[in-house]
Amino acid sequence: MPIPYNKASMQCQEVVEAEGHLIDSHVMENIFDKVVEHGARFEVEQFRIGRTNSEPSYLRLKVEAPDEVVLEHLLEELLGLGCAPTEGGDAMLRAVERDRCAPEEFYSTTNHRTYVRHGQRWVEVENQRMDAMIVLDEGRAVCRRLRDLRRGDRIVVGLRGIRVIPESKERDRLAFAFMANGISSERQVETAVRQTAALVRHAVEQGQKVVVVAGPVVVHTGGATPLASLIRDGWVHALLAGNALGVHDVEAALFGTSLGVRLSDGRQEEHGHRNHMRAINVIYHAGSLRAAVESGCLRSGILYQCISARVPFVLAGSLRDDGPLPDTITDMNCAQDAYAAELKGAGLVLCLGSMLHSIATGNMLPSWVKIVCVDINPAVATKVSDRGTGQAVGVVTDVGLFLDLLSKALLAKALA
């Protein structure tokens, strides 16, 4: 509930500025709302509207707050919306005194493009991701996770000398307009598939990676075959998943079942409940997934195509895993590192039926990487977006159906 405004009580003030597509992306109204929510006051000192699709708008705003505490909280909120104080000089730096221990006033990053002022010049932050610290080293600014901080690292503290550039709505890319339309179970699946196919082609044409994050539901819903086709035909450049996807993919390839249910007719296979364990056992006998492919033991499926097409994949383990497969990374820190390595250079990420891995992946990505989240449950796409991955768009539909239509759309275009 907003604090009642009292002009006489406004003791502290700051002038901030923002630049970008402030109107189209609703940034300006969000800025005004934040000031009011904090019981503060604003005065627009200057505003210029961009006259073309590429020309940004400019806002200069004086904000007044009742005390320094409220002002600091407000400035922190406004920083994430792209407002930076006009005065303040270089960013403040503090040295890390112990490994994995940041100074109390550390700046925690967003997933938006960020610059820090150092040596009287603006330096773009590398490896942008949310919930990291900014380390300055020999003129470079780099995002680094808390667990990776080392004694002697100089990190940015406070809010001065930092500029955040939120992603703005693309006014001249109407073909991809559905990326700005949020999450809806009423979106026509064929339209979403057609526009997703356009995004895939655009990423490939730009030399960017298309990364797929997949849950075991891909196999359960019959999506393994079309996903394998996408991998074989060069539309997928990395696969991120959990042990379950790998196990059920192998089970389907070896025994034609998923969780003991026959994929051909949906009936329960006799003693089929043990098929996933039989699948894991076969891979252990082979030594690894790659060895199973090379020996001819594993001849189809998603991971078979990844290995055959030399598309990298990462299987991250969890507490509930059976086996797990010998290729599954059971150290969570190592699994996170492996995910992050494969996400470098990504232009588009397709999240298919996995809440856990979709949220985890979204947390690692900068805001300018597009995400299409496909799930039969609208809450999954909502959670991915609410956890800070605001660029995610949700397609509420059966994952197997979506993959089948996407594979056909890309094949049809390639043949045209």
C-alpha cells in the first residue's frame, strides 16, 4: 500500500535518467509507479520521444524521498528499470576478504545488459546473468557467482556508477509479435509453432545457437521422434536435460515403452515397470551412452541423434534419480557449470515440459536471449517468467504435438 505523500516531508532527492523505448515497453509508467509505491515524489525535468523505430526516448527525472533509507531502496528499484543517477562518478569497489564471502553492500545483478563506470568510462559487463556479483579486473567487468569469488577480487558495491539497460519491445519485428504477448492457453498452437519456427530459422541464420531444455514428458507424449529429427537436421545445437529424459529416451529406443507404457498403443507392458531400470543397466554394460551408440546397442532416439550429429548434451542429476545413467552429472555445481557453458552463444532457448530445468536455465541467461516455454500446464511458463526471466513466452499445449508441428514446419520451409 503506498505511503501517503507529504511534500513537506521530502528531505532527500536524486536526479536520474533513462534511455530506450520507454513508452512502448511500459518502462516509463513502471518508473512512475515505483516512485509512488515508495511514498516518494517525482518531477519530470526533461523528456524526449524517439521519432523512429530505432531512436530511443530520453527521460530525466528528479525524485524526492522522506529519508536516505527510502531513497536508497527506491534507487535500487529504479536501477533495474534502467534509471541511473546523473551524478556519482565511478562505481565503488571493495575487495573480497575471504573466498565465497562478498562485502555486505555488494551489488546483485539482473539479467539485463549492464554497464559500470570505471576510470571515467562505461564498461559493459560480460557473462551477464542474474544474481551474480560484478568483478573488475584489468579494466574488464565480469559477472561472477558468489561461490566463485576469491580473496582479493574487487567487486562493485552500492548503486553508484551502474547503468542497467532493460530489453525493450521490438517495434519493427511484427513477425515475432507473439514474443511480447505473455502466457495464454488460448493462443492458437499452429500460429505459435509457425512463429517459433521463424525464430529458429532467424537464430540459425544469425549464427546463434538454438538450445533445447527438455523434460521426460517429451518422450511420454511422443515428442522423441520429432525432436530427434530436429537434432539430425541441424536445428538444435545443444540439449540440456535431467537424468529422467535420458533414461526414458533410452527405454523408448530399446523397449518401445516409457515408464512401462507402450508408446505404440498406450497400454501397460507386462512387467514394464522394470524397463527403465533395464535401460540404465544396458548403458552401464556398454560403459556410456556414446559407447552404446558406437557398439550398435543404441540405434535411435534423442540422445542417439545427439551423439551421431555431434550435438553436445548435458544430463543433470537430482536426488530422485534412478541409476543414474553413467553420463549424468551428479555434482550440482558441475552440472550448473556445464549448462552455462552450452548456453554461451545461444540466441533462442526452447524449454519443453520441464519446470525445474527451465527455471534453472532462465536464471543463467541474459534478458536478450529469447525463450519459448512449452508446457501443458500454464503455471510452468508463469513461474519461469516470475522468477525473473521476463523475456520468456509461454505456449500452453501438449509438448509432443508442438514438436511434431515444429519439425514439419521447419522441414516444409527447407523443402520450399
